Amino acid sequence: SLKAEIKTISEGSLDAKIKLIVFESLTCSHCAHFHKKVYPDLKENFIDKGHVYIEFKNFPLDMAAMNASKIAHCRNDGNSKILHYLFDNQNEWVKGNTIKEINKNLYNFVKESTIFNNLKLDECLVNKKVEDHILEDRIEGAKKYKLNSTPTLIINGEKFDNPTNYKKLKKFLEKLI
């Protein structure tokens, strides 16, 4: 129904001992690095084994990131597939000298890629509920965790300082299991 809440994009078991939140902006290259280089090992060794429940929260740093977040949330199923796809292919659409150009590239990228089939793009981009959800994430990050950069990892309520260093993350997580 239209009254449905916007679901947080997440993976893993809610019963996991470790709750990990990553705040990220879809136009941020360090965030793309996290998705390409850290996440696959994190998924294999911790999420799939039931040790980590991860939430991907929105911390858009510009309007293009905001629009990309809206697209990631468009189906509102909590599924992370589109989010990962946008990060994995970031250099395909994050280009242009102005936000307007980047937005146009994002729009075209979504129109051309089959993964987005049946996505009502124009509806996504004007969906107030989705926009509010994204902004609430951002406010939570700023107020609750004093965020000032992306990606930021919050592990069981505490900020973790090396979000793009898998070795350090692995060592830290192993101690919590």
C-alpha cells in the first residue's frame, strides 16, 4: 500500500551478533571502493555466515547522490542489488561538470541498463516518502554519529575508523564473534 514505510536496504540475519551500519553517498569514490573491495569479503566471511547484519544507510553528499539513492530505494523491497550495481558501475554515470550533467548521465544509465527493468524512474525521483527516508538517514548520521565523511561504518553502535581497510575490519569483527 502507499502507506507502507520505506525499507532500509539490508543484508544478513537480524539475529546476527554484529550489527553493522554503513553510511554512504552514491557519488563518493571511497564508498564505491568499499562496495567493490571490502564488501565481497565481508559478505562471504561474515554476512553469509550469519555473524553480521548490515544496513546500507543514505548520506548523499550532492543531488546526484540523492537521486541515485532514490533509484536504489525505488522498489522499496530492502534489496541491495540495485545499490551495489550503482556503486559497481559508478564511473559509468558519475561524470559531468555539473550536477545537472551527472543527473542526466545517471538517468541515461538507468534507462539503458536491463537491471532497472520496470523501474518507474520518473516516479522514483519525485517520491516524497523515499526522499524523506533518505534525509532521515542523513540526519541520523549527522546527529547520532557526528558523521562528516563517507563511507562511515558503525559497528554495534560505535564508529569504526578504517572503513576501506578489510584487514583491520576483519580483525575487529573476529573479536566480536
